[in-house]
Amino acid sequence: MSQRRCFIFSKTIFFIKIYWVVLTLTSTSAIIRTKQEQNRIYPMFLTFYKEAVECGFPSPARDFTEGTIDLNEELIPHPNATFIVRARGDSMIGSGIYPGDLLIVDRSIKPRNNSIIIAVLDGELSVKILKMENKQVCLSSSNKNYVDVLVSEEMDFTIWGVCTNVVHSLSPKNR
């Protein structure tokens, strides 16, 4: 079975028949990937300015670019072990993770004490701070309105991965 979808790009209408493929949209075109191509990482090159941006008193502007930067290369060192999830709730706002943020999670990184992790606790997904002390595991929030969860042997507990980066909008209307 196929589905017919209508997409509008730059005031042009495209009709795409979708069979068993994944549709990935970019800002200027549509890329259709087969199941074999889904796990490939495609480079995304953006202009990169060599000069750092001053957060305090502004310095004179410079017009020097270093070239391009690939965000996949910068943010995803282990693409085959990385996935992205969307945050929900406010239990991690003290760590800079807000509702709707995208979390980049690496399954190849060994979780350590105070790592921000994606955990499955009794079948529920959660993002928490991993606290390990005296062979005791505790899942902590970074919002004082939430209590810590002490993981016991009776609980079904799995760590899916370590959060390496968070992507969120700085626009107030998206908060």
C-alpha cells in the first residue's frame, strides 16, 4: 500500500508516493531514504566562525570564518550508538533540560556517577542524574520539587544511554 502526501517547498507543490521508506525533510528539499539508508549519517555543513563570541563586554566584530562545521561530527562521535529523544516535564530544568528539548544520547558511553542518563525504571522512560554511592544506585532530579528514587533489587532498572548534548530553542515563545 502506498500513501500520497503533499509537501510544499518554496511555493512549489510536490506529491510523493510513500511505499516502505522513511521521508527526511530538509529546508530546501525532501530526501527519501530506504530502510538500508536509515542508519547512514549524512554530513550537514554549516559556516563556522573561528572567533569565539564574547559573553561579557563585546569586542570589535571580526569577519573571519574558519570554514564549515559538521554538527554530526561535533555532537555525535558514535553514530551507530546514538539516538535522540525529546524531553517532557520539568524535573531536569536545573541541568538546563526543558520540556520539548532534544537530548542526544550515546549508548556507547559508560555511565559514571553524576552522568545524566536515560533510564528505564519499571517500564517507564526517564531522564535523571545517576548517583552511585556504596553500591547503591539513586536516580536524582535537578528540580527540588521532585524526590530522588532509590533503585532497589526488586525494580526493573536499565540504563539506555548517557545524555551528551541538549538542543533547545532560545526563543521565549517556544518555552
